[in-house]
Amino acid sequence: MLQPISASLLEHAVFSKMHFDRKGLIVATQDEIPIGFVHAGFGPNEQCTALDTSLGTTCMLMLRGGQEDLGLADRLLAASEDYLRGRGASVLYAGGIQPMNSFYLGLYGGSEIPGILDSNSLLRETCLERGYRETSQIPILQTDLKTFRPSLSRKVRQLRQQTEIVETIDPVSTTWWEACVWGAMQRDLFQLVDRSQDRVVATASFWDIQPLSTSWGVCTAGLFDLYVEPDWRRRGAANYLLSEAFRKLHSRGVSAIEVQTMATNEAALALYGQLGFAEIDRGKVFRKA
């Protein structure tokens, strides 16, 4: 769940984003005291060069302790919908999920924004009351690096001979949207390079999940992007690249790795199972019927 936060952390994770629109942050007050808020936003166009306002989502809805009133939550969600439709949205979601995942990183969820967490009953129940329906589920997985042991298979030995691993700390963002989402985060990019062609054949990107990782009391890195070129799939490249990245991260004090994927992505779930990941939570994405 969302952790207790200061104004500076909220500034870092929400207000300072270059695409933040203050009209999309709607606050409910009682006797001039804030008692709740809702925040609506958008994702990128196909070129990742600007916002696509045809698809909108309610990123967050929170009520002050002691004010857990479903009627108030319903009015806030209705206000979010009105804002999104006013900007041109024809499809409404609830819960941040890639690519509509740029706000609240490090404050909600974990390695990425996982829609609406199962533990966030207020927003989930409010969405169902207003005609939203579940469209997908996102398992949240973790593995303990203290007990992790990399594979020593024949495939791994071959990959060590054929490839090298290149690490880049704080890589330059390649698109406007990538800068919006990850530009302010401490990132670590690992690339698997085919020596014979001097070509990058697989990449894995991590970040430090701050400040959530600190609040957990365990130094945790979040894996938020993994890609393998089609001609290198089913050759053990992803397993090898992640194993080497885990080894390097552990040598710097990282104790756990967190990742999330869609529940329907059987290949990713199988890979993470081989690497010792276990499900610790689950998020859900909702869409207005």
C-alpha cells in the first residue's frame, strides 16, 4: 500500500513530472481540511512523444483515516471520470499499469505500478460499484538473493564464451515518455552483447524502489524491463543475463529482487519460477464497462 509520505516525496513522485496536470488532482475537503483525493492521468501515444488522452485512468484514490466513506469515494471517482472525459478519454481504466504507470512509483506497489492492489479494498469496491470490471491480474514476485544460486548448465558455459555483459548506470532515456516515467529514478541497465556481431541481444533494467524499499527494511531492486531479441530466445539468454545481474547487484548489498508480469504471461512466470521467484501480492486492472 501507499506509504506515509512527506510533501517532498509527493513532489518527486507526482507533482514534478513534466506531464502532471493539477486539474487532474481533485481534493475533497471538510471545513477546509483535506479528507481525500483522486488523481487522474493518461499514458503516451504510440511514438511516446506526447500524451494520448483517448485512454485515461484513475491513478490513485485515497481517503483520510477515519473518513473511509464509500459515498465520498464514489463522488471522487465520478469527478475523476468527468475530468478524463473532458480531456477526450473514450476508454476509462482504474489503476496504473504500463504504459499508464508514470505516477506514484516508489510510493505504491513495488517494482512497477500493479493496477489496484488486492489490499486496496476501498478503490476496488468503489470501481465495482461504478460499473468497472476486472480486465487483468498482475502477480507481484520476489526472490531472495541470499539463497539465489545461478545455473551452471552447458547453455550457460556456451553463453559465457559467446557473449559479454555490459552495465550502464543511469542510462539516457530514449523517448520523452521514458524520461517522464523513469528519468528521475536511479536505474541500472544490463545488456547481453553477442561478441561475434557486436550486437545487443538482451537487456534487463532495474531500479532501487525508493522509498518503498527502505520502508520494507530490505534493500530491494525492481526489475521493470526485460527483452530478448527473437533469434536469441529459448537459448537461456534471459536466465543467464538475469543471473549475472543478480550476482552483481547482490555484491553491492541488494538482498531481494522484485518483478511483476501479467498473469497470462506463462513464459515469463516460468522463467521467474526457475530463478526462485515467489508471488507475494497481486494487483488488478479495472476498465469501465
